[in-house]
Amino acid sequence: MEFSLESPRNRFYDDSEENRFRAALHSTIPIELEIGSGKGLFLSRAAQQTPDRFFIGLELATKYAKEAQAKLEKLGVSNACFIACDAVALMQQDVPSESLIAVHVYFPDPWWKSKHKKRRVLSDETIRNIERALLPGGNLHFWTDVLDYYEEAVARICELTQLRGPFYVPEPEATHSMDYRTHFERRTRLNGLPVYRARFDKATRE
């Protein structure tokens, strides 16, 4: 199946991004992937806290991806990388089946207008590709502050895949000013607004 966009572009923004991504896929430890890693708060912290996992962050905004990668390198974090790329296209064409132990999607752009909703990251195609890419026993983590997006995405995941869920994810307590999954979660919770969270699991083989 070919991937197409209204405005076609390369999946990777330069050769260095592609080379880093290809190398990351050869990790000898379980791989977790974040779609839309933004400024890298979640992935950077997760990599430092979980050295037995390799974390890949896919980010459309080249500036954010390159700055986050530079911070990782400055910190000497070797079990993570950020890739400036078209994550939707990568999930379709470049991520092997049953290669990921977890996929994270946090606070994706809601694309409010009805005519733009087809641009949402969790399209039917991407949902199917996430299920395909997950290892048996792997997890999909989806958080958003947009109830409409949450309800629609959860319903489509249930309709299109065999993933188990949604499972309830309790709100974690913040122990310091930056103890949040992402900058979007921090802003949302500090403003007293709700965050909608769900986890889906891929069944293990009998």
C-alpha cells in the first residue's frame, strides 16, 4: 500500500535523520516509539529512567527534533534519539511489524475543523500500523486534553484493531514543577483542565 499526502514530501528531512532512525531500529533492547515527541520532555526523561529500553521520538517540527537530539547528546544519553520526519509516513513504510514494545501518542494536534480531521495523527491507517508494529504484549498509550478526539480515537481503535482496552490510566501525582509527561500535560493540569488517558494492550501469543 502506497502512502500519499496532499502535499508530498520526503519521509525524512535529511540523510542524517534517516541514518539515525535505521540505526535505532537495530537496537538490541526493546524499543519504545513516540509519535509527535515535541520538545522531548517525556522521551528524554523516560530514557534516563529506563536504561533497558531504547526510545525513538518522531517529530514533524525539525527545530524541536534537532534541539531535543542535541540535548540528549549533551547529556550523554545513548538509549534514545529524536528523528525529524513525517511520522505517519514512517509508520506506514519504515517501521517493521512486531518491532515495538510500546507506542506513545501524547496530545496530538486536534485539527479542530471537520474538514481537517483527516489530518489527525491517529487516522485509521496509523491506528492499523500501530497495531501491526507492536510486539505481542506491547502497549499503546494515548493522552489528550480534547474529549472529542479522545472519544473518536478510542472508538476507532476498538473498531479497527484487536488491541485490548481501553484501560484506565490514573492521573499521576506531580512531585515537582516539571514532573509531567509533556509540556502540554503540564499546561493543561496547571490550568485545572482534564486530561483523558487510555492504554491499549496487544495480546500475547498463547
